[in-house]
Amino acid sequence: MEKKNIDWGNLSFGYSQTDYRFIANYENGAWDEGTFSTDPNVVINECAGVLQYCQACFEGLKAYTTEDGRTVMFRPDLNADRMAGSCERLVMPVFPKERYIEALKELVRKNYAYVPPYGTGATLYLRPYMFASSPVLGVHSADSFQFRIIASPVGPYFKNGIKPLTIRVCDFDRAAPHGTGHIKAGLNYAMSLFAITDAHEQGFDENMYLDSATRTKVEETGGANFIFVTKDGTLVTPKSSTILPSVTRRSLLYVGEKILGMKVEEREVYKEELADFAECGVCGTAAVICPVGKVVDHGKEICFPSGMTDMGPVTKKLYDTLTGIQMGRREAPEGWIYEVEI
Ligand SMILES: Cc1ncc(COP(=O)(O)O)c(C=O)c1O
């Protein structure tokens, strides 16, 4: 199959329509066999659960072209598991893991023409999502659901190269203890839009959310987990039951410890410790890692020694190693790379 005539190098990180999407419906207690459709529109009842009470969750992962021309996905099993957790918490039916991974593979195959070539900086972003499709009026779970996966070629998250971010300590909370911070519910993102719009208006790139119970511990941003590097080279990531278990962060911890021989710690990180770290970054599927140069806490600036122009050296090593694995330039740990035979 020929690749589309797309200016791959100038793609931004946004939605563009591709030829196929996977659609499965859950009705009368069972998932149907699912189809690949060319219709990008969703038609649902005006009172569908998703429209009234936001009963919806999603995932995000990527397919890549490797240096030797293979098409691969990175750890889709972890997305399937995480989405199963989201569904359970939101009283939605789990889409079976084997079918989930098979549907992802087949969707990539069908949209192969849109998988960006190696070296363009672009990738095929995959977005599985599920929503309540049957009508509800009183507050209760719907009984019919739709599971979809869409694919969209995307450019690098940061167009002008990787420039360290300025982040503010946020006065809004993202997640409550025993709430939904650990799952990928659409509602978590709806309610973060006010805070991120406000942050941008104030000149900040992102929000640093604190734990809502004590407001002393670092949680995450609206769409990425934090990583820190101590002055003696230890990789530290916040441990919390109210942050999303990032696939990228879990992979970086493994890369740090098992491949780069670093000391790694997953532990509570106090806001008061921020000034002690040598490097800081945010990590997620979209950007892999983006360095943080500065955190502003109500006017008090905490500047990391890695500065405002480049990624710190340890962050860079982690970034190069993980992207090397994703792009097939270095050997992957067992089970991380799922090849899509075209
Ligand atoms: C709130 C939040 N935290 C962290 C992440 C990073 O997770 P992952 O590395 O699995 O993309 C995301 C993105 O999915 C997110 O939305």
C-alpha cells in the first residue's frame, strides 16, 4: 500500500481523519463482533449517557515506523489493562484485551498509508475510547456502550524542538483521594480545561497539581507524569494513588534501572524538595519526555540547574534510550514492541 502524500515533517499534534476506524457495540450484555468503518461520524441518542453524565474513558498510544521499516506499537497491552481499570471504575464493560490488541493492529494495517515514515518525527496516534450510548435521565449507568479506536498521524508534540517548560503550582485540584485521578476518564480532562486555560493566560506552559488532601506533595500535570533527577543521579517519580499510571513513566523507570544502571525511586515527592533536584521533566506518550526548566510557586521561582535551553543530561539519556527502543534503533525489553505485519 502506498503512503499518502502528506507533508509528514510539518504535521502538528492534532486530529486528522484517516480512512478507517474500529467500532464495536455492547448491547444486551455482550460485545458485537465489531467492524472497521469509513464513516467518521457517531450517531447516538440525544440523551446518551455520555452526553448527560460523561460516562466515557479513553486511551492514547502510538504506532511507529522503525529504522528498518517495520510498523510497531509500543506496549499496547498496558493501555488495554489501564482502560479495563477505567471501565471498571466507571461501570462500563471491559473490551477483551486480546480483541483490543487485535483491533489496534488491524486498524494500523488498514490505515497503513497514514503511518508516518521513519525519520519524519511523526507517528500514528491511536485513540481507543468508550462511551455510554444508550439514553439515561436519572443518574445511573447506561446499558449500551460503544468502543471505538481512531487513528491520526501526528507530528512531534513540540514543533520547535524540545524547549524546557515553565510550570506553575496550581491552586485547582485535579483528583481527590479515592476519586478518579488514577483512571483515564474524560471527566478528569473536562474539569482540567479551566486550569490549563488560566495557566496559559498567565504565561505558563502547564500546571503542577498537588495532592488535594494536604497540598504538600507533587502529583502530575493535566496530561503527563513528573520525573526528577537528584543531584547524585537518582531517578525519582512521584508515587500516588491519585495520578494516572503513565506507560511512559513506568517504561522510563525500567530503562533507568535495568538499562542505564541508575538508582530509581518511586516515592512521595514533597513540593518543598523541588529546589533540591538537578533535573525535572514531564513524561507521556505524546512527547515522551519534555524537560521542565522552572516551577513557579505563587511568585517564588524554582529554577532547575539544567536551565531553560536544553534537556538535562540524564533526562536526555533516558529520552534517547526510550525513543531508541520505540524506533527500533536499540533492542527492546521482552514484550514491549508489538509488530504489525503489513
Ligand atoms: C493525566 C495524565 N498523566 C499521565 C499521562 C501519560 O501517560 P502515558 O505515558 O501512558 O501516555 C497522561 C497521558 O495519557 C495523562 O493524561
